[in-house]
Amino acid sequence: MDQPICILGALREEINGIRRAMSVEEQTKAGRADVWKGNWEGASIALVRTGVGKDCALNALEEVLKLVNPSLILSIGYAGGLDSKLKVGDIVVADRVLEDAHSNRGIGYTIGSDLLARVEALSFSDEFSLHRGPLVTVDEPAADPESKRMLGTRHGAIAVDMETSVLIARTTERNIPFLSVRAISDTADQSLVDVSSFIGEDGEVSKLKAGWYVATHPKTIKTFISLGVQSQKATRNMTGFLRVFLQAPNNSK
């Protein structure tokens, strides 16, 4: 493929909508990451499952860049809401990406104005709301409303994730266009189960470990079910956003 759009998501659940709809020409590995090369919505793409966290994301990006020369890096996936206005399934397009440094202001990167203008020109249905604002990347999940409130206050961010800052840092070094698109999977007032202990060496959530946790913590069953439903909605809306983005005349190149 000649300069495909490279779409990176941490978890299989985040990229499943794209994976099922795309026409796959080749499946390969990039280190521990999975890569599917093919076409979707008229665009040549390389779809990548990186694994959770900064290290997995950066390692996957480095390995993928040995395989392809992308015209654009799209970092996608779930995010936690830090702004009370954001609802489950809402889409956040980052205009600035910050790295949490436990200070008033972390390291920051600004998204290219041309890419943001292309997003602003798109038309969407009423299935979800589109938000533009700062995204902050953390090392550990923001698992409770108080942690989210503190992050939002410290950085002025509207959403939080665990991969984007290292991706934009490296693409900035290499002058590769970069856009971050996140779907809200949990709101600012919602508590999460800390899944860090469930993550395997490949950066994926271990279903065996998660199942054992639920079996030994039965009170969390409702929380897991609720988060599963919310994640499905987030995946559906994110896939819908990306479909419209790629269908636009200037975005599939």
C-alpha cells in the first residue's frame, strides 16, 4: 500500500467495528501488535491493535512504521469523561494532547489546524455529540470521580486516556500528520474497576483474569455488565464517526 491511513486502537473491542467492515488484504504482526492491511470506506488503511498503555502503544507505532509509510496516524479508542457535559458514546476530537505530570501543566502537543478544520466540516447524524477539547494521557486509570475531577482541573482537559501522548510525541518528531479520536466509555461521575492487574504481556485484557476477579468480587458484576454495554455504544459511535471522516473527499488520501 502506498501511504495508507494508520488507525491505532489499544483494545480489540475498540477496533472491532472497523475490523469487521474492512476488506483485509493482509494480516501480520508488528512486534506484539496485530496489524490488518486493507481497505475501508474507499481508503487504504493499516488497522493496528497496540495493547493498553504508553509502552505498548509506542512499541506498536515504532514497529508499524517499519512496515508502512502512513499519510495520517489516527489514534482511536475509549476515553473517560472529565467534563460533566460528556455522555457515554460522545466523541471527543482532541485539539491538544497533554501528558499528566502531576503539575499544573503537563507536556502538551497541539493537533494540526488543517485536520481539525476537516473534522469541523463534516456532518453527522444525531446519534452522538461531537466535542473538541484537550485530552490528557495518564499512566494509571482514573478510576473514580474525584480522580477525574482533579485531572480535569489540573489540565483543563475534557477527557482522559492512556496512550495518546506518546503517539503524538513520536509522530511530531517524524512530521507525520496525527489526529486523536476518542469515544467516551465512562462519564466524569462514574467509578471504574481498576483493570490494570488484568492486562497481559500483549497489552490486552485477560478474560481469564477478569473472570476470576468477578468470581471473587461478585458485587462488581453489575459494574462490568454496565461498562460492557457502554463500551459497545462507544465502539459503535466511534466507528460511525470514522466512517464519515473517511468518506469525505480529502480524508481518504
